[in-house]
Amino acid sequence: MEKSAITDFGQVRELRTPEERFNPFRWYRKMREESPVRWDEERRTWDVFSYEEVKTVLDRKEIFSSRVFRDGKSLFENGLLNLDPPKHTQMRDIVNKAFTPKALKEWEPRIQAITSELLDAVGGEREIDLVEQLSYPLPVLVIAAMLGVPAKDKRKFKDWSDQAVAGPANNSEEAKNEQLRKQQQVVGELYAYFKEIIELKKQEPADDIISVLLQASVNGESLTEEEIVGFCILLLVAGNETTTNLITNAIYTFLEYPEVYRQIKNQPDELLPAAIEEVLRFRSPVQASFRIVQEDIVLGGKKLCAQEYVIVWMGAANRDEKQFQDAEQFVVPRKPNPHMAFGRGIHFCLGAPLARMEAEIALKEWVRRYPDFKLSAGFTLKPLESSFAYGIKELLLTV
């Protein structure tokens, strides 16, 4: 039986409260020590926590397939995340050139301008919601421009992205069905939205990713409309949520480690790139990924059987004491820092260079304008309602 949507994996029982979702790290440590590969009967899924085993699953694409969603109900069924070679390789090659260092270098002035405009709009306000006023709109405006879709629709993009990563309220069938219903509604809305954009691009191609996809072919055949929409959904959701959470998690962590932040703000050019890598390790914006077993294999002393589902917890692997010294501490600079926040192998995040660039520009400009900031008195921690995407809904700061 195939999973029909992310929510079919159910809610992880250890991550049901907001506090548990924001601080899963004690649980991760316990699992690495006691059961680095475990079978969860309630969810009928394997969980993998240790660095070496997570690395094995991500690297061995012939054993651990990404073709998890196959029934037309998932947001990501027609996206790169749900493909294996050779189709994955062919499809990825089409959009790769939009994310090369040379191509992204051309976007740097635009990203800087958007960042400045967003912070200029704050004006003389002394209280700022970082999420609402910077870390959410910046990546949405950038990816909208790259795709060639109207920036005015950014609120829709935010709502769709939030729904894409949300989990069920609990593990009851009622909660799972309700979340599945919401996801299917989002699938329908996204397909309708992008199909309309695609029709416009067919008539008037432009210098954007959707136009590139329309003109591309694999083995002499044009991409299907579903494949193009799948690309767009993945880029929109991944390009939004991941970078938003990276920027927000960075500022929150700077507050948590004032001595480290003091060094960063005094040497931003030298230390911000390393700080971003450490945020990616320490508070990974994406905590987990999915696979399905293709043939029986022993992993971490446990036998995994063909057609069983696997969740790899990169957020746990990134705090593995066997791989990282002082793994539970925020260390800048950390050398080496072989985190897996962006995945590994063929599914290494296509937009990783873009996310890093956006984060560095945004954080550098923030630190320049607001070198001293603190949590506002009215701030309440509201983690994302997801076991897999890691971040907070708002971050109220006094500057």
C-alpha cells in the first residue's frame, strides 16, 4: 500500500507538543544512544537517527528509493524529491543551470535590493516581526521572480507552503483524514494556479524557469504539464520554507548564544558564512526526509524489508556526537562541518546555494542595521506545526 501524502506517516508520538517540536534534540540523543534504527508500529515506519546510518540511506539510492508518493494525492509526486534515476538526473539537469554559481551571482544585486526594500519598509519601528517583515517575504519574492509568477501572490504562496509542511493534529484517523483533505485541496489550488501561469508562458515566454521548462525535453519529448507543475510546486515550497526557517533560526540562535553573536557582529564578513553552516547543522530547517526500501537490507543491526517506509532524521544526524565534537553546542567557526541539512547525493538540495546566498545577504544587512536586538516582551514561542520542517511562526524583536 502506497502512502498518499506526507500526513500518512502520522504524527510522531514523541513530537506532539509545541515544546517537543521545538526541542526534539533530547529525544534525538536518546534514540541515537538506545535505538538508532527503530521500527514504529503505530506509524508502520522505520526511523533512522545516527549519522552513519542516515548517510547510508541517503547515499544508497538503489536500495532506498525516493518514489514514496505515487497516487496523485501528494504535493510532491511529480517533483524531483519523488524521482529516482535516470528520470531524476534528466529532470534535474534541466533546471540545474538556473542554480549554478554564475547564474546565482547575477541574482545577488536583486536579492540585496529586495532585502534593503523590506527593511526600509520597517522604518523607525522599534518592534519587528522578523518572519513577517524579512525572513518570509525575501525568499518568496526571489523564487517568484525566478519562476516568473506575480509577486502580488506572495500571501497565497505562504499559505500553501505552510499547509504543505503541516502535520495532522494527532494520530487519529479523523485527524489524518482532515489533514489529507487539506493537502488535497492545496494540490488542487496549486495545480490550477500554475496551469494558468503555464498557459500564459506558452503565449509569451520570458527569461524565467517556467519558460525554460516549457521549452525543455527529455529523450526528445517535452515535459508534461504535470511534471512542470511538480517542479514549480517543489521550487515554491522548498524555496520558501527552507530559507525562511534558516534566517529565522539563525537570529533566534544568535540570541541564545550572545557570546558567539558578539564575535559574528564584529566580524560579519569573516564569520557569517560559517555561522550559517552551523545554524544549518544546529537547527536544520528540514529535520527529516522519506524513503521506501527496494530490497531487504540490514541497517544498524535491524532488518528492513522491501516496501517498508523509512524516515531519515537529518536533524538528529547533525547532532551526532560521534561525528561532531560538542555536537549540542553552537560553535562558530566549526571545522569541519559535514552536516546533512541539505541532504546528500542525487537529492542534495538544488537550491542550497541560493538559500545560503539569501541568508548571508539578509543576515549581513540585519546585523548592519540592527547590531543589538532582543526578544520583545510580548514574544511567545510558536513552533511550526510539523515534525519535519523546523522553525517558528513569528519572531518579535525589539531593536
